Amino acid sequence: MPKRSAGILLYRRQPGGIELLLVHPGGPFWARKGVGAWSIPKGEYAPGEDPLAVAQREFEEETGMRPKGDFLPLGELVSPGRKIVTAFALEGDLDPATLRSNTFELEWPPKSGRRQSFPEVDRAQWFSTDEARRRILAGQSGFIGRLMAKLGLGPD
């Protein structure tokens, strides 16, 4: 059975167009990765859990903000790793400087016997839709087109 995750694509309207909030994963593996490494705030869920409730919980865990409002379902995409990702869009605002993420522990460096704590997300940033398409993980880029189509700003 494939793993499933759910997340929220936060967007805001600016004079130059739509901006999208993406997060950068924390930890040593992702530290030097930029293009193609950013994501929507999301997390895994078990069968029977409500994807929207999971998306809200994970957004709060990764950003420190509890998302509320009218959610637009963006459907599911299958990532290259075969994980099924369900996304919802929400119009809102978040100051990346206020980011507060949960942490995880990892033995680092490997085989050192030392455990270190890392944030799940080490930063968040607003991007234009074009830049977001460049930065986001390949398996999630389809959500941008779906959002733009729902907003009447471009094709799916």
C-alpha cells in the first residue's frame, strides 16, 4: 500500500500576481539543496484519517500557524517515489520570519553515536508562480497549475 501525505499550498494575491508559500526541509540531507527541493507543508497520514485535517495539522507543525478559511481541494498527485500526495489551497498570509517548526532527531554524523535535533522545516519563502515551479519538488509541481486553473489564471 503506498504512503499518503496531505498538505496545504498557501497563496496570496500581490500586485504582480499570485505568490506561493513553500517550505524547505530541514536536516543535513537537504541543507545544500535548493532548486527542486522545496515543498508544500505536508505530512503522512494513516488510512481512515481525514486528509484536510491532516493537512491542517501538518501545516501548523511545520510553520507554527493554524490554517483556517475556505480550502480549495487540488486533488492528488503521485510523487516519483510513489507516495500519493493530497493538497488543498488556502488564500492567506504568513511572515516567513515567524516560522516555528517541529523538530526531529537523527544520528549525525552517521555512525557517530551522536544524536542531533533538526527542524522539520528550516525556512519558508514566498515565490512567484514561475519561481515556485522551479523550486518545488517535481512530484508536487502539478498543484501549482491546478491552483492557477481554479483561480481562473491559467490552464491546468
